[in-house]
Amino acid sequence: MRHIWKICLTLVVLSAFVVFFTSVDDISLNEHHVQSVFSRDEMESINFTEHVTPGVKICRRDDLYTFSAVAKPSADWTKYTSIVITSWCTGSTQFNCFLYSTNKNIEMVKATLSRKRSNHGRPKHCACQYTCNLDNEYHQIKGYLTQVGLSPLKDIKKDSCPQINKVIYPTRQSGKMAICSKMAYGSQEPIKLIEWFEYNRLMGVDRIITMVQLINRDAYKVLKYYNKTGLLDMDIFPSPLPGIDIKKNANCKIKDRTSCFKDYSQEELKDLPWRHFRRSSPQGEHDQMVALDHCQEKLQGYAFVANVDFDEFIVQSNLRNIKEYFNDTILPKYQNAAGFTLNHSYFLANWGISGDGFLQMTQYTQRVDPRYVNYKNVYIPSRTASTTTHELTPKSGFRRIYLKKHHIVVHHYRTCPPVAYWKNCMNFTRYEDKKMLKIRKVMEERALNVKRELGIT
């Protein structure tokens, strides 16, 4: 009898795998009155693949707007134990998870509010994450679940505004390094973006994620280029952001998303009020947290992840490949490290051009002394509980390492920050730093090649 039972169980498992490998990846959601934010033309214009698109957005609730759903692997990466949904939320509404499988079944489990960022400053929408635990052995197979929905109802078909996302399955990327650059928005100089991407390629970075919002057309052209090379995951932030009236958001409506990227030049965007991007506000901080939480989930298979912006460059004193430096020099010295905090070297544009060439890394060769202010981190995802723009929280048994005495810092190219600490920045002691001139030739060749390919003057 026990032998027959084992045979039956084996047949069931084999049948499930047959269904999984022969089923269509995408489930038709028309019966639930679900529509994707992106039209077919918009998707072709943006040239995304299913591997870099956060998911299927439905509509805007007052209490919830989901951004992405990412499967969480077990410690040995043999299965996926839960799905983490990164979102904006308000209040304490109880939601249910609806799991869509390849065999078109829909099952419900209770959603757990696993993280809600502090509401200091009282933002209208907090960054938060919901977890859907996967106890079913079939649910734990990669790709078996295709979408996940959140709804306060027990029947998602009756929800007039369900939140449904395609499930992203991260994979283990042993020894590899990634960067989360949070959001690309506003007026960006294309040549500076090219310089930043080419430097990180030169330094061994394998993958970069940025959330794209309203941005000038030449900068968007640069992002699309690196997306096509496979270096950049260009995940789209909702525009307008949750809590903003669509009609007041620079005419950037959900349905005409392509105009957000194509119809604005750098000059036209330069004077656009920052309220459209919610920069430097309590709500803006939570927007960044949504981006960082999304990165942390999506990049959890990488050995190292850095949270740096487009004007920040991680630089080793001898200009060594930074991925190799962390792998073979830093990590062996700190075997229980969860992450590493790097000092900042500010190269201030207010001081004027002190070098030459057309790249900022060779034009600006004077800096302040590397300091422990606005520091950034390179963390190990498997050992880190959570991150923010400047902080990281280690998991139990691991610790944060401050690399104050090591020859690796962040070069930050910018004007003097408009805060009290920097009010006397023109009189700060200046130190000459010309190490980046060592890679001037190769960097200029790389940048010029990309500019020519994109037709950017």
C-alpha cells in the first residue's frame, strides 16, 4: 500500500512539471478587468523584456500602490519560500495575497506587512513591503507562480482596483557586483551618464538598476543604450507618483508615458518644479526607500551591491577593478562583514575646473579630504537585513565595516551642498588628486564611441 502511494505521489509531481514547462508564462487577466499601464506601442518603444519590467500595474488605490513582486529564495537557493511585494501604502489595511499559477489556478494566502518605513515627516504614502509565504511545494518551484495580487477582499475578482504584479525570480550571481542607483529623473547631462556607466563597466560592475521617472530625451536615450547592452535594468517608476494628481504632473499621464521620456529636452526640464519628483521631502525619502527596497529584493543573488548615485564613483587608490578588490582583498579580511561603508571625497564644481578634457573625472582634480559624511555602502545581500541611502542593518552574526583606513572611497562630483555644514565650502582646504588621469585615455575613447553611436553632440 505504501509502495502504491509513493508511485501516485511521483506521478502527481511529474504531471506538475509537465504543466509547468508547457504552460504559457502569462495568465490572461481579462476576466478580472485588469489592464497593464503600458500599451503595446509603449512597450515596444521602451524596448523592455519581461526580465526588466517590474510587473503589471493595475490602478491607484488610496491605501496601496504596488511596485514589484520578487520571489525570496531559501538560504541554499533550492526553492523560493515567499514573495515580497514592494509598495507605497497608507494606514494599516489587511490585505490578502492571490497567487496566479501556470495552470491558471488562483489561490489565496494572508499577506503580512513585513516592513513599513518610519513615517517621520508624515509622508502621505510610506514605503512598505508585504510578504506572501509559500508553503505549497509547487509554489516554491521557480516560475510556477506568474503573478501575485494584493486585495483587501477575499475574492480578487470582486475588487474594482486590484494590485497585480508579475513575479520576478532572482538568481544566484556568485562573485558578481551590482549597483542600485535609485531613480533617474529630471534634467541629466547625457555625457555625464555615459561617463558614469563606462567607468562602472571598466571597474567590473555586472548589473545596474535604476528606476526611471520623468527625464530628458537624450538622457533617456543613454539609459536605453545601456539597457540594450544588458548592463542596466531600467525599471519604470509610476509617473505621476502615488499621491500626485495626474493632471498637475507636467501632463505626464499614465496613458501617454512615452511622452514623459521623448518630449522634453534637458533645457525644458531644467526649471521644472521639484515637486514633480518630490525630491528633498519626507515623501521623496520614501520614494527612494521604495527604489532601494526593490533593488535589495531583485539583487539578492549578487555577492556585492552598492547604493550610489549618478554623480558618485567608487574609486580604489590604484584604480583596481572594484569587484575584484572586494572579492580578493576586502572580504577575506572581514569574513563576517555584512557590508562596507566608504568615506566621501568631494570634488566641488564651485572651485572651478582644475584639470582638462571633457570628462568630469579629469576636469575636477581638487577635492576635500575624504570624510565620514554622506557616506555610501557596498553591502552583501545575503547578510544584510535592510538598507537605506546611507545606512545598512546587518543580519544576526554579521557586522558593518567602516573602511576608513582602506584605499577605497567614493568620488562625488557636485556643487557645494546647500546646508549649513557646507556654507564655508569655498574656503575648505583643497587637495590635489589626479589619479583619474591614469584612465583618461581609455575613458575618453569609451565615452566618444558611445556618443557617436547615439548621435549625441
